[in-house]
Amino acid sequence: MTDRQLAAGIWEDVWIPTACDMCYNVCTVRVHRVNGVAVKIEGIPEAPPNYGKVCAKGNAGLMNLYNPHRITSPLLRTNSQKGIGVDPKWKEISWDEAMDLLVEKLRLARSKDPRGLVAATFDRCSYFSLRAFMAAYGSPNVTNTSAGFFCGNGVHPVAYTITGSNDVHPDLKLCNYLLLFGSSHGFVAQQNAMGLAREMAEARIRGMKLVVIDPVCTYAASKADEWIPIRPGTDTAFALSLMNVLVNELGLYDVPYLKKYTNSTYLVRPDGHYLRDPKDGRPLVWDARNGRAGALDGVEPTDAALEGSFQLEGVKAAPAFQLFKEHLRSYLPERASEITTIPAETIRRVARDLVEAARLGSTIHVEGHDLPFRPAAACWYRGISAHKHGMLNGMSVAQINLLIGAVDVPGGLINSTAAGPNWRPQEGPDGLLVPGNPFTYHHASPIPPRKVKQPETLELVELFPVSTYARTMLWLGVLYGEKFGLNYGPQVFIQCRTNMMAASGDPEVMAEALKRVPFMVSFADQHDETTEFADLLLPDTHALERLVPVVFNPYVHYNNAPLPDDEWCFNFQQPVVKPMGQARYWMEVLTEVADRLGIIGDFYTAFNATAHLEDGYRLDPSQKYTWEDICDRWFKSYCGEEHGLEYFRGHGYCKLGKRTAEQSYPRVFHKGRIPLYLEHFIGAGEDVRKFTQEHNIPWDTSDYIPLTEWRPCPAQKESPAEYDLFVVNQKVPFLTLTFTSENPWLVDLAHHNAKVFPVGMNAATGRRKGIVAGDEIEIETPSGKKVRAIARLTEGLHPECLAVPAILGRWVTSNDRARGQGVHFNSLLEYTVDRLDTLSAALDACVKVRVRRVRASGQKEAAIAPYRSP
Amino acid sequence: MPPASAPEKTKLVVEVRVTFVGLIQRLVGRREEAVVLPQEATLGGLLRELAARYGQELEERLLENGELAAHVTILINGRNALTQGGLTAKLSDGSQSRVEIVLLGPPLMGG
């Protein structure tokens, strides 16, 4: 310390490297601590994945740390009644009492049936340890949220299908033309928020053209070259029509790519299945050079026919692409225009611009390899995935990239979550692509489809053979499990850092499900809508108070979307300040619980399995370890003996080399083909249909089709005419993901932004309905759900829509300026099985409403009643 | 799957100590099991032997489409079996082997 500082009473002035936790992107940061108090958070310029950038949420993290309303001691519910707005009547108890109670409940539940334990968290840093705890306990019911609302559930199965990885994103370093469908990619409200914001900004400066297709002029659309407003739930019609223009009008598509890297040449029989070699069952292709059918591996891709119709021993067969091409003809731009409201000439123009930008036939030299160069891509996210037909929607946009040969090549749409250097996509059954992760192989991959069987999990994932998970079903499984043959129900629910009451489907349904759980323990640092249902509430640490290594793990778990040439990196969270009150890191608590349950040895073994610890660093089931011991071994196993806990305490992160060309652009380096034609859906659908019919389970299998098509959501088909507007939800970057309503800085920011709390309405629509800005309106769904809001009129919204931003209208928060402000979008949703995409388990967010004015702008009245008020 | 043939006394054998972690414990009714197999035995051979002892349900839990099921992680002497050849992985070069069969829940991923 300098004399001047000491004279000023400053006895400590240090910067501590750690990682942010204000959302799941866990950016690397450093925290300024003065006299034991954290006073500033900022980025570290050279540290991935955010390279020095910190968003508004990250900057505001200190406000959560020092929130005077934090939970600081264990609390026991004394009110046996539970429900929305029901006071739990908390009673403070000691940690000893709390642990005794928790262990007793868990021991009892385990003796009855270990599957009765359910755990949910969105604490990304604790995924490995929670999964190990649940494995040791013996329950498969572990999930990271409850309804997949951030991605919409339909994103990842499509990403796996086309790249073998968990996610996809545009190659912002080389892409010159990008279509974004219902996505905020690169605009902070999505993965790798700050890293990709930087990349997007650089791409835009470089000249990349950005076109956003979205009902709302979102943050992404407002910064784009062009915003194309679209009627909600019709993106597939747009995508298919665009492809129709490419294939049937312009005749411009990447023939070599389709022949070599997709199943476009596979011969298809009239029943939709592949024509197979009777000797080995492998799909056949038509050898155009020799005029005969040939084995998939025996015909040069350049010789395989993409088009035509052939007779083979009395069976008529055609290449998959021929069927695809004919299928597209029904999506004329004029027809698509009626469906989407996008002018036909716009569809044709976008198709032309896209394929011109794709530079078909060009190559680029990367690290000694000549690779296809396709600097154009179409990318999608929750906006088109959270629909009844979400997976078909995602597949349709993905296919645009296949047609222009842009998947996993420079400039195009590339895998973003490659599970690290060990991951290598490869050839699986029928020559199709499967994930090549040596640690997890096809874990959660939708291809090849999983065998349908009697559900054992509460999320009923066994009925979703082409999904990556089915967590949307979890609470419906809790409510209606017996209808699906489940012979057990939930006994204990562990919840931490996931507020499913606010962030999932209809809270009324969620509340009924939570009330079915006999004992619920929440780990939390603040009260929220979900902890209101807990029987035991335990004080959790803030991210700046805890030790958690390997925040993102490139080896076996997904990474923060590293772009080509980005660095593989580990970072961690370490205590910057002492925990407030009696707060404890929840996984340390569960580790102690495992010890008291007598399953600590199994926890260690399961931890070795989930974290893939290397020789010399594995946990010995016969030993006991402190949490710091575990962390030290974990670091060293991944980063080398010299990079243990002490190294991380000083440095905060560890880089492990750059992503190579083969890792970034794997398409040409492996044989696994991408299915343009979804033949595997037919068998999967037959499998589901057979099982559900045999067990008398009503189940929609109509989306298991090999050629994607546009299908209207139930809201579009079934809503009476007077429900003439769609409600759409859009992400707000500084209110996206967790920990927002408690934070005074973020809520203050929201109050200063005219677009956050009011509901947006197109200005022309407002005039037609006699509604002006500032009017109070009532929004009602066909099922009678109602909310009230203040209208905001805007040109930045499709005329048939109302825009409801973020997850607002919160009803349990200590922040008076957040409570009841804005509209809680999820309260308008129907959370029922028939509103789920039975392929991906996405919950349909398509809702139609009618609107009436209940109070004119400026008319004095008491403050608007929030939709829910305790 | 047919049970693996019993090792002949004159052949070298490997004693495999199997640990069951997770829900599978409930199925087999124990945490540990000792299995003696020919020294050249593979993981596939071990699983066949366990299936013979504990029935088809165990096999269905562990295998899918002829491979290790997605939610199963098997460690052979601490190392993930998938990195050593999966079902063809050899259990040991010596006379003893430690195999840990862990049934995991679904991966936590996505949003």
C-alpha cells in the first residue's frame, strides 16, 4: 500500500481473477477488492471467452452480492399450505438442524425408491458435481431447468443432426451474409454473450451483411442491414420457399457438397425408406456413370445421381434430393407470402443474395488445407424453436445451409460446442454423421434415434427418440406420470439457481406440480417465485463467495462457442469475499450430505466418471477429500500438474492452445453424412406410435416425416377470429437469464428503457383499434388467461403481434421497483402435452390474444395491479 | 446374450471386481461383485456374464443398439471404457481388474 492509501485508511487494494455468474456464459473477470469489500468487476483483456468485455449484468453483479435482502441462514417452512402468494412463514433454524432434516428426508426417500429424488439447477458450474451426486443417489431425474425456455428445446437436436455437436453458429470471422431467424446471436442475449458481441461487431465492420427475420425489431434486427418482419410460427414456409427459389427457380445449389456430404443421393423407395442392399442392408445410390445401383461406399460421390427415377427389380426408387426438389415446388414464394406476410419478391431477393454470397465452388486455404469457402449462413434459435413444430422449423433453416454447402466449412454455419479437442464427428449407421466424442459418444444425440421404451424418467425422455432431452415434460410427468406408466412419483426435490415458476410454462401448472412434491429444498441467495414453495430454504453463496473450478469444460462438456482460431480455455470462480451470513456453496453441502448418507464413495466414483479425471487425479472411493482437494485434482487433470488450484487462484484461467482447422471446420475431415432427407424419422415415429398405441397413450407422431413442411401451430389453427394478435416474447440483453429482478441497477436500467415494461403494439394496429401509447390494455387468450399492461406503439413490430419483452411481471422479489412491473409472458402459455413438439419436447410459445383498452392514457387511476400479487 | 463360458482351470484368469454405482445397484441388489473371467476377456464378455447372472433387464440398461447405452459410463481400472475400445476393451493385462459401472442421469446441457 502507498503511504497515501494508508493515510486514507485503505489497508487492502487488490484485484482477484474469477468468473462472472450473472448468466450461464460465465465470462472471465477480475474483481477489485478494497478493505475486504468488492467494489468493481471488469474483464481481463487477454482472457477468453469474453476478452475483457463485461455486459451490464456482469457489471451489476455486485448489487446481488451485497443485496440486503439476501438469505443468510437456513429457513424452515412452518405453513403447510403451499401456493402462489402463500406465505411460507419461515422460521430460522441452525445448519445442524437443517442438515439433520435434509439427510433424514433423503435417506427415507432413497429407501423407498431413489428415483423419487428430483434435482434441477441452472448453475452451469455445478453440473458435473450434481450429476455425480444424483448418480450416486440412484436417480435419473436431474435437469438443468424445467422447460428449456432459453433455447426453446428445438435447437440442439438439429445442431446434433447436422454437425454432431450441441450447437451451431455462424463463422463470424469469415461469413459475409448472415440470415438470423428468431435469434439474438451476437447481440448479447445468447451464448458467449460478450465474446460473440465482439465478433459480431468486427464482422459488421468488416462488411458482413446481416438480415434478421423476426416478428419483432429486436436488438439484433435494429442493428441489421435489413429487418424482415414475419408472422410468428411461419419461418419454415419462408425457409422452404427460399430453398424452392434456389433449387427450382435459380438452379443454384452446391451439387458436390450434397453428393459427398449429405444423404441426397440415397435411393428412396415409394414407402419413404431407403432402398437397401439386400446383402448388408446399407443404403444404395444410383451410379449414373455405369447406369446401375451401387453400394453407398462403392460409388464415387461425383458419379452418384442427385436426380432421376429408377426401376430396380420392380421397385421404383429416386434419389432423396429428387424427392426434396419436388417437395419444394409446393412452396412458391407467392404461397409463402400468404403464409408469412413477407412479399414474394423479398423471398426471391434474399435467396439470390444468399447464394451469391455463398460463392459456390470457391475454396480457401486454412492451415495447410484447401477447404470449401461458403461465406454465408442461416442461423436460428428460440424464436423458431419454441413452437409445436419446433424441430421441423429448425431443420428447415438448417437445410438452407446444406443446400449452399455451408455446414462446418469456412464462412458458413459451424459447430460451436465441439466438446473440445477430443471431439471428432464420425460415420455412424447408414453412413450418417454421429458425434465422435470418445467420452460420451452419442450421449443425448438424436441420431441414430434412441429405442423407445417404457418411461423411467419423470421427463419421459424415453418417448422422444430424436430429442436431446425432454425436460419440458418433467413437471407434466410429475403431474400425470401414471398415465405414462411411471410407477413412482417425486419424493424430494432439490432446486438451486433455477426459477422455474417464473421461467417455465404456466405458473399455475407449475404450482400444482410443485405441490405434489412431499419435500422440497431450495438453495438460494434470494427469495423468488420458486423458493416460495420450499419446505427448507438454505442460504447459497454468491458467485464471488465460492470455489468452483472448470466453469466451462471443452473436453467433455460444451464450450462457450469458440470461433475458429479461438483458444481452448478453463476458468473458475473463487471466493473474492467471505460468504454473507451462514451462506454455503450448495454442492459442498450436498457433498457433506452424500457422506452422511453413506454414498460418498459412490459420489467420488461417479465424479470420476462425469468429470473424466485422468490417471493420478481420480478420487479414491475409500478416501475422504475436502472440496479444495477435489478442485485441485480437477484442475491438474485437465490443465496439467503445474496448473493446480494455486495456479488458478493467481491467474484465474488457463489457456490450452487454439482451436485447429480440423476442429473448427470438420466437414471435410470425416465421412459421416448429414441427412437432408430425414429417413430416420420414419422409423423413430413408427417406434413411438407402436409403443404409445400399445400403452394407450395419446401421442402425436405426425411430425415424424422425412421431408420438412410448414405446419401451423395450434394457436393459429384453433383460435377464434376475434383473437387476432399473436403475443411474442423477445430477449432483453440486460434482463436475460438469471438474477435480474433483485438487482437495483438492472431494474433501474429497465425503468429508463421505454421498451421494457410496456407491451409493444404496431402503430397501425393501435390506430385501427383506437389504442394510443400509454393506454392500459387487457390482453386475453382464448382459454381466458388475462394480463394487463401499458401499450407502447411502435413501427418495429409485425402488425399482427404484441411484443412482451423478457420474463417480467415478477411477483416474488424484494425489489419494490421490479415487483409487478411488465408482463409475465409465460403466464399466457398453455403448458399441456398437446402444446409440446413431440420431436424435440419444445413448448409452444405461439399464443393468440385479443386486446381491449381498459384505461385511457393519462387517465388517473391507482397503480396497475400486477397479474399476480401475493 | 449367451453366458460366457466358464474359464478352464488351466487357463490364466482375471478376477474382476465390479462396482455398481447408481440405480443399477438396486437392480443387482448389491454394490460390488467379483467375477472371474479368462485373462483375455473383454468388457463385452464381462457384461455377458453379468447379464447371465442378473437377467435381461440389466442388459437392457447397459446396452443400446449393441453398444454401451448413452447414460452408462464404465470405468476400467479408472479409465473410461469408450477410450479403450468400448465393448472390445480388454479388462486387464494382469490377474486383477477393477470395473466401475455408473448409471448417470441425462447430461446437463442446453437451456
